[in-house]
Amino acid sequence: MKKTISIAIDGPAAAGKSTVAKIIAEKMSYIYVDTGAMYRALTYKAQTNGVHLEDETALLDVLKQTTIQLEQTEAGQAVLLDGKDVTREVRSSEVTNSVSITAKHRKVREEMVARQQQMGNQGGVVMDGRDIGTHVLPNAEVKIFLLASVEERAKRRYEENLSKGFPADLEKLKEEIAQRDKLDSEREVSPLKKADDAVEIDTTSLDILGVVDKIMTVINERS
Ligand code: CDP
Ligand code: CDP
């Protein structure tokens, strides 16, 4: 039987991680784990319950009493928070613009990483996030770091918002993405960083299938 491997995909906001990770997981019949959705789900629950995102102890208490499941459905990956489908809610701008606060806390990250490692411990997984190659799956056979200019990433989110009927303001999106990248890259605990053994792919002028092809080449070389 062919050995299954682990594939880690990291990079800044709107670099295309989840889109290509889903396609690769499908091609390889692997599970896909969107770790960003887990930080988003906790942020959403804390905001809904009036828990201050700067309060690490309170956030950890909330997390310990929370189940977050990522379920594959025909419409894509659904995010279940204590059994309730919050797929749409976790992508709101309120959550997007505060999730980096939740994600900066050491104890919150330790608990999230433990859960993510459990999800990935059998191999056969494509996991995307910010610290997958550096902390969550340090032994992953394939590590990819996706990049694109902030202008291109803002444009991608702008078009995505328009296609979903959400309001979109290109300049505002650009500022929000730049601010989130800054918080994620400069935090003390597991900042957004390319793992030394990751393959960097600049996707600024690549379409989705172009990125998928490049990653499949790396996978075929390493497995
Ligand atoms: O989809 P997008 O790139 O906009 O974000 P995401 O992957 O859903 O992640 C949302 C936020 O969660 C990031 O901006 C990080 O603050 C945090 N995150 C993290 O710290 N570590 C991860 N492994 C994944 C996400
Ligand atoms: O997961 P992450 O935040 O890194 O990005 P994403 O949600 O996968 O991609 C953001 C948007 O960019 C989506 O609408 C993708 O279809 C689009 N995209 C693109 O236009 N070209 C690429 N090479 C990759 C993604």
C-alpha cells in the first residue's frame, strides 16, 4: 500500500492556502484541516459570550469547554462549534479583524496545536495555517510556504467578497490584510514564518491550478 504523508501549507492571509489545500487533499484522498478556522471559531465564541480577547486565562477556559470540528460536506468544509454550524459566521469581518489577538496567546496555541496534532497523527493530511511546518507538523514530508504581494491578496479577497455578495472595499481590505500579517509575523509565540525546509512559492502571478501543479511536483519528488 502506498504510504500516506503529511503536507503542511503555510503563508499569509489570502495567499491561496485553503483553496489549493482543498484541491490537493481531494486529489490525494487525504483529509484537509483548516487550522485558521479553529482560531476563528474560538474568537467567534468569545465575542458572542462577551469574553475579552486579551484575557488569555478566560480564553483558555472557553477553549477547554469547546468542541471544534471540521466536517467534510458536499459544499466544502463545515466548521462545527459545540455541534453548531458556524461556517459562515467565522468568516465575518468582525472575527477576521480580531482573530490575530486570540492567536497570539501561548496557552491558547498550545491547546490548539495539541488538537491539530491529534487530527494529523495518522498522516494522510493536508493542513494549512501559519505554524504548521514550524510547530504543528515539524516532521511533515512536504512543507509549502505560499506568498503573494499584498496588492494581489487584497484583490483576491475583494473579488471573493463581491462574488459572495459581501460589501468590498479594496483599500480597506489591503490595510486589514497588512495589519493581520504584521500581528501574525511579529507575535512572540510561533509567528508566521517559513520553515527552513519549506518550499516557497510566490503565487502573485500564478492561477490556482498553476499553484496546485507546483505543489504536486514537490509532493511527487518527496513521496
Ligand atoms: O483565511 P485567512 O488566511 O484569511 O486566515 P485563516 O487561515 O483563517 O487564519 C485566521 C487567523 O488565525 C490568522 O490570521 C492567524 O492569526 C490565526 N492562525 C494562526 O495563528 N495559526 C494557524 N495555524 C492558523 C491561523
Ligand atoms: O487560505 P488563504 O487565506 O491563504 O487564501 P484562499 O482563501 O485560499 O484564497 C483567497 C482567494 O484567492 C480565493 O478566492 C481564491 O480563489 C483566490 N486565489 C486566486 O485567485 N489565485 C490563486 N493562485 C490562489 C487563490
